[in-house]
Amino acid sequence: MHCIAKTLSAGALVAATVLLVGMQVQAEPNRTTMPDIGKLVHYTTVERGEVTEHIMTTKEAIEAVQRGEPVPAGTHVVLVDYRDEKVFRYFVMEKGKDWGLDYDEARRTGDWQFQWYKPDGSINMEENTARCQRCHTSRSDRDFLYTFNDMRSFELD
């Protein structure tokens, strides 16, 4: 009987592990903060069907990229996702000194961390931030930014 109980316990442990590994990783607490959107510079717009994405960052980040320097720590890059002419959500990337060390190397995107926010500014815990990191790793040569070239060519006033 004792052997059967051990086998059942081991089986339950394996089943629980498989279940947990198979679960989708959702948003997670991290260091990313919601910036004051009014202080950012809108440097490009991307349209994807019915979705309009306004992308903004700090003047200092744009200037650094244009000088060929890394985006400075403390920078926010925000994608404002509009649908039906209303804010649907915010995607925020924030860079901090040594923030990449919060993740294992396979998941690291330099020192950037990511978060999704609802229109009211609260964190949307149903979004998958690990997926964002995986996608942005393909842009390591552009400081993990899809709009790096837009930032580089943007004309500041």
C-alpha cells in the first residue's frame, strides 16, 4: 500500500509540473512604471489594419540614438494602442541600470523591462510580457526597439 501511495504522489507531482509548465506566462510585477505621457515626444505612428499605434519616448532617448549612443537608463518607450479612435491599451518599455539581471539570460532584452497597461493606467495582468521579451530579442542590434530607425530619423523641433 505504501508503494502505491508513493507512485500516486509521484504521478501527481509530474502531472502538476506538466500543467504548470504548459501554462501561459502572464504579466508579472516588475520595475516598469507608467510614465507621464504628456512629457514624451511622439516620434512615429504605425497602422495595422484597424489598429493605430502612436509611439513616443523622451527627447533625450531620441538625441542619444541620433548621436549613435545607447538609449539611456531611465528611458520609457510607449506604444499607445488606439482602436475605434480610443485608447485600447499602453505597451511600456522601460530601461534601467542592470534591470536585465532580473531575468535569466535566455529571456533578457538588455536592460529593458516591459509592461501592458489598461487605458486607466493600471497594469493589465492578462497580457503576456514574456512574449514581448521574446519578440524584442530579435532587435538586439537596435537596442531591442522595432522603431529604432524611426527614432534615428525623427526631426526634433
